[in-house]
Amino acid sequence: MQLQSFIGGRWVGSEAAQTLRSAINGQPVARTHAEAIDFGEALAYARGTGLPALLKLNFQERAARLKALAKFLVERKEQLYAISAHTGATRVDSWIDIEGGTGTLFAYASMGSAELPSSNLVHEGPVIPLGKKGGFAGTHILVPRQGVAVHINAFNFPIWGLLEKFAPTFLAGMPCIGKPATATSYLTEAMVRLVEESGILPPGSLQLVIGGTGDLLDRLTGTDVVTFTGSADTAAKLRVHPNIIRQSVPFNAEADSLNCAILAPDVQPGDEEFELFVKEVAREMTVKAGQKCTAIRRAIVPRQHVDAVATALKARLAKTVVGDPSLEGVKMGALASHSQQADVAERVAMLREGAELICGAEAFTPQGAGTAEGAFFPPTLLLARNPLTNDAVHDVEAFGPVSTLMAYDDFDEALALAARGKGSLVGSLVTRTPAIAAQAIPAAAAYHGRLLVLDREAAPESTGHGSPLPMLKHGGPGRAGGGEELGGIRAVKHYLQRTAVQGSPTMLAAVTGEYVRGAARIETEVHPFRRHFEDLQIGESLTTHRRTVSEADIVNFGGVSGDFFYMHFDEIAAKDTQFGQRIAHGYFVLSAAAGLFVSPGPGPVLANYGLDTLRFVKPVAIGDTIQARLTAKRKIDRMKTDDKGRGQGVVAWDVEVSNQHGELVASYDILTLVAKRPVAA
């Protein structure tokens, strides 16, 4: 397979360079190309073609493209599974990479559709009054950076590694240049070829670099972004690249770290949690042959149980069949390359200078023809009985199926050992006792990006120690790189520029595309609920008639709702409160307000599906008169239809409920589905 880079909308490279070999049998799989890449052309294409094409779409439209791309790749995933086997991956390993990648596309498509506007500006809010008379205010907005994202990835996840960065980048409207690690770049290239074949992405959205980055980093500007996944040493070098420093280019690193799992002192051999701990450590050693930046490198165990854990782990690892993943019964494949095999062996030798070898030194013969030429490495377990005095086990990482058991005497010592990792992507605590979790997690959180508390209740649904999820932050402090990826819509915001805006409420409303209280309103003779989605204007408003609250209202509402709280019914007890009298139920006020502003007949408003930002500001007493103001605040076209094929969008309405003195008594946003105009046959 002759690999090519995808630059400037075309595939580049015909002259063979480096030969990439199968991790299973050492046979040639692909060759990189010798032609140098013109990174000036790549950046010009991203800025001149990719960026305008992306910004012609809004957040909602880009989310829809992500969903379509995910479906396209899932339908062709078997092509990728076949190639992935050459990386040494089992079917399960490949599932994490391939379907983990497409799953991340699906996740960001869903989050983008649910949480982002149908524009290219996010109003982060809230609006903050900056003057006494209400004529001057400030807020925050997020907009596309008008730059290019450069993603430099590690060898262990050739597909997920690119897609988990690409999804939020694309959603944010940034063109992307992806540079996979060379060793497994043939799998990334195959995936990008499918992406290009789909025709789903606008031209220039995604470019691919096979080989080195040349002068790419020298050409970046302050609107661009660089992300990196790989070793802490390489991250440190890239972080201080002169042009990245000079141009203040945002740099995000996710680096390999010495992650830990702690067995709490309340867990005894024979407990379900004891078995969970052993299973989790063994799984993290063998999945992807331990080549995960989140793998458990340090298993921290009470001294009195360390031999029991060692025995249980050794027995479990002995059942792990290593070899050609195409063979039935094989549970662990090879390391990604022969150079990786040599590196792991060298680092295990360093670790053995201060630790006992529990397993991994026995004669090792992987299953399958030709595997003697593969990059296999046996599951290797070490034991450090005095880890507080052993620096190597906290500094040296063997990026393969290798973990070190560490004994501790008291729980504070266990937490101190966890901190010796100097910053980790993830840590796990296996315990039966909530009080232990409450003690440990705040202390460990300062040194970890993610923490898993595992017990028998969580185990049936737990995604495991080593599984980054699109909804949760991935990244960690210190050695782990100090960066953040994923974490839901947070990841999209990493690729947007946050700006403070000041002005009158009317100007802020115009800028943000949302109604801001105090801004000019639009009042017409047509009830806003009678307008279709396309016809409704932001700021369109209705001031309702008034309603005086009676004692009968309170009594009737209590009877219907079953809410007989003393504040609403006990005159004597109510006099002793801060209000000095009986008051109406807060939810009666909401119901009464709805009765004031709802247009009862059939119309474009299809359903109310929630309230946001609800606050009861002042009490409403018997005899008070309330009035509501309803204003169209925000419109989001999610490009969806109902079960009858009618188009619809989401409208958020600002609701202000006031009393007879003009004082605000309740404030909230109501969310509705609103139909679009019928399409002519």
C-alpha cells in the first residue's frame, strides 16, 4: 500500500519511502511517501477554501454533517477492521478505536444539535447590567477563531485519535490538518479516504499529513490551534516551539501518564470489589496490549493484601492468550511496531532494578504462524514493596502490557503514592465505603483529570478505568500534559474565541441574536404563539391582561396539586415568617402566568417541553394582581420534522411576571417546539 497525504484537495505521494510492517508477522503493509509536503499550500487551502466553506454552515448544519459522516463510516467499518489487524489489535481493540471514533462523531452531532444555536455565535451570558438606569450592559460571546487546527496524534488509536479531535473542531467551524503517528498511519489514511469518498464534508475541512510536519508549526498564527497526543517528552518540546510561543498559538497536550488504581483498605480478599480490582488491572494491561495513555501503570494495594493481589493477577494474566488476533481464543495482540517492542523491553529492564518480577519472564511464544517476527510482548507484572523509596516506578513508563504493584501501610500513604505520578489522566479507587471515597477523591482530584470510584453497584454499567467518554473531560495536570479534550460542548468552546461585548441592551440583542431584557421589543396585533417558526421575530412580545389572586385560587391549587404547605394555608404560622402573611404557591404563579399568555387554539406552537432559569423573585399574596410579559428570546432551527413530516424549530421565550407595583415576582425561560409553515405539495 503506497500511502499518500491529502493536501490541498488532492492526494500527494507516489515515491516510496519508509516501509511500515505488520505488528503480527513483520510483513510489509505500507510505505510512506518521499515527496515533501508544501505546508504553505496546505494552510492556504485550509484558510482560503476550508474556512469559508465551513462558515457557510452554522452549528446545527455542521452537527448534521457529523451525524451523516458517522453513519457513512459505520456502514464501511469492516474495511477498517481488516486493516486495523495489522496494528496488532484484536477485534475488541479495533472496536475501541474504530467504533469509539464513530461513536464520538455521533455524540458530538447529538450534543451540537441539542446545545448549540443555528448560527455561528454562541451567547455565553449572562447579561450583566453595567449602569444604574439599564441602558448599558455587558456579556460574553463565542465565535469561530478564523484559523486552522493542527492535530498531532499518537500511534495507539489511529482512528479515534483523529476523530475525537476532529468532531469538536469541525463543529466549531475550524478546518483541520491531522498528522497521525507514522507507525500506524496506514489505518488513518484508509479512514480519511473513506471520509473523502463520502463527499459529506465541505472542501478543505480535513487534510492529512503522512510523515513529518516539516515547517508547518513555523507557519501558524495566533488564530490557529495545535493539539498533541503522545509522550510527555515530545509534548514538552512542541510546547516551546519558537513560533508557537511568539504567535501565542494555543497548545493543548494530552500526554502519557503513570495512572494508578487504589485498592482501599476496607476491601478484603473474597469481596466482590477485590475481584473487580484484579479484573480492572488485568484488563488495562491487556486491552490494546497495554498501549493506552489511560492504562493502569501503578496498582496501589494494602501491604497485607499485596501477595494475594499478586497471586490473583498472575493467575488471571496466565489465562490471557497472546498471538495473531485472527485466531480464535486470542485475547491480546501485538505492540504496534518493533521499535515499540524494543522500547518497552528497555523500560521494563529499568523498572526491574527496583522491583520484583511477578510474571512476564517465562518462555513466551505467541500463537499463530509468523508471529515470531511480530512485535509481541508478554503481560508483565512487577512488585515494588517499598514504593516510597523507589523513584523509577513513579517516573518510568513502559507503554505496553506492563504494570507495577505497590504496597502501602496506611491510606494517607496510598494517596501520597498516587500523587507521585506528578499528574495523571485517570485514577481509580476500588472501595465499598462511601466515606473512604469522600476522603480520597478531593485529595486525588488535584493530580488527576478523571477519577473512577468502582464498587459492586457501579460495576455492571461501568465503562471502566481506561475509557475516555465524549461527555467527560479527557486530560490531566502535570505530566499528563495540562490540557483538556472532550468534556461535551466544552471541547467545542476550546476552538472558539471568547469575547466580552458591551453596549445597550438593544445592541447586545442584535449582536447575540437573542432578546436581552431592556432591549427594544416588537409588539404586534398578532399573538406570538400564532406565528410559524420562520415568521417569528426575536424580540416579538406580548403583554397580557391582569389577574388578581384570590384565596380560592390558593385553596383550589392546593387541592389539585396536593401541596398544603403551611405558608399557603396556615394564617397564624405564616405571620411568623419573613413574609408575614399567607402567599400563593410559586407553581400556581407559573400556572396562572401560562393562563395569561397561552393562545388556547390549535396553532404553530406544538409543545412546551421545559423551563430554564426559573426564579421566584418576590412573594405573591392574596389580593395581589399579576401580569405577564412573553417575549421571543431565541430561535434554534434543528432541521427536524415531527412524525407527520412537519418541519419544526425550538423557540425559547423570556417570561417576566410582575405584580401591581410593577415589581418582578417570577422570571424564567419557557421552551417550545414551533411548527414551520406547511410546504406546498
